[in-house]
Amino acid sequence: MADNSIINLGELSKPATVLIEKISDAVGGIFKPYQIVRIAKAEAEAERIKAESNIQVSDLQLRAFHRFLKEEAKKQENIEEITRKAIPQLEEKSRPQDIEDDWITSFFDECRLISDNDMQVLWSRVLAGEANSPGSYSKRTVKFLASLDKYDAELFTKLCTFKWSIDQDSVLFIYGWEEKIYLRHGINFGVLAHLESIGLIQFNNQISDFTISNIPKTVKASYYGKPIVLTFQKDSDNIIVIGKVLLTRIGMELAPICGSQPDADFEEYIHDKWRKMNYIKEEKTELDNPVVSK
């Protein structure tokens, strides 16, 4: 990259440097202060045209010209802010060089209009996550994220309070939207129906529940880093009942990075449910050890 980059590559880790160079190559010098160069060139071009043709530029044209420059500068600012926010989230083992150029182009084409700070944080998590593990986020998810408004993002974040990891997959446990533990977080029938309509979840409002099948005798579950081992009677082909909500692929990609927080009351609520379902028969008292069924 050129020396006039807005970021000093010498002060960054190798993954961050590679990411910025990758972005610059794919999008076209995105971290050069090219908007300044473009403004200067555009103004010079306007003066040249005016001089050569002796045509008076109207006030309307000038206003349109300045509006265009202002809009482009804002888009550039958004792009740079999202990238700045992503850099601290990079891991030493990240592989930004393996991100597809088409993905980067699509990502920055969609995120350039995002100016809200909270939404920029969400976009930065996607960028960092893709750099840390290329292929984690589909272009479809990127396009969906561009259509997601802040209100819907906040609803999804609340819903993910009820997210567990089952063998590293994100799974929601909504056993009944009318129960107080869900209503207390603003999750009700209308919210679930809405989140289904925009493509984040599948919502089953019938009597039957969603399940996970082909579960082995033991399976590891965790709630925001707190592990538990579920043990079943059969050696294979066991089933876990998860309730009324299933994450779509887009939902599964966004759930780990949406910024949701755990609820100790919900953790205990699930433990009680699983005891009644015989997923948990006895718990150890040590806080640091996994809870193991016997």
C-alpha cells in the first residue's frame, strides 16, 4: 500500500496488515484518502469543462456536485470505521488472505451506508469473523444484514439470550413463548412471528416441538461458556427437544456475534427442564467442572 494510507501498517499485527492490504486490493485502495484526490480531480475537471465550453455551471449543478462529494465522503467514513472496529477482533491465527475477493467487494458495497455505531459494531464482527475463519458468513447473510434495521437487530439480540451451544452449534431453547422467563425479555408471539417473517428463525406455533436427532449417548452443551454434559440412556439415536424456534442459516451465522448476554434465571430454568426430561439426573457442585449426568 501507499505511504499515504490512513492506517500505519507498521503499528498493526500481521493479520491486521494482511486484512487491510486484502481489502485495498479487492476494493481499490480503500484506505488511501482517495476522496481528497477525487474531490481535487473533480473540481479541476469541472473548471476545465467550464473553461473549454464557456458554459456557466448552474447553482443546481453545483449543489448536486457538492451533495455527491458529501455522500461519498460519508460512505468512505463508514467503511473505514467498520474496518477500524474489526481490527482489534482479529486473532493471531486469522487468515484474511483466504477471504474471497467477491465476498469483500459485496461486504463493502453493502456496509458503506451503515453509520449507526451499534450496527457498525455488528458489521465489524462479521468482517473479523470472516477473516478469522474464511467461509463463516455467506454473501446472502451479508446482503440480509444490509436490510436489517436496528430495531430488528435488537429483537434478535434479546432472543439470543436463550441461545445454547450444542456441540458448537447455536440452538435456541424456547419451550413456550407465554412463559414469564421469555416475556420478561420482551419475547412473545408477535416478536417470534416477526423474526420468522424476516428470515432469522423458523417459528412453530403448533403443539409439536422442534427436535435435534441422532444425538449420541453424551453431548456437550454450554451456556455462554458454562459447560454441561448431557447423558442419555441409549448409546445413539437420541433426541433433544428444543421447543418452538429454530434458527435459519442466517440466524445461526449471526447468533454468536449479535451481542446477547446470559441470564442466570434462564440457565436454571433450562436445567430444571432438562432434569424433568432426564437429560440431567445429578449435578456436581464444583463451579469450574462440567455438570455430568450419571
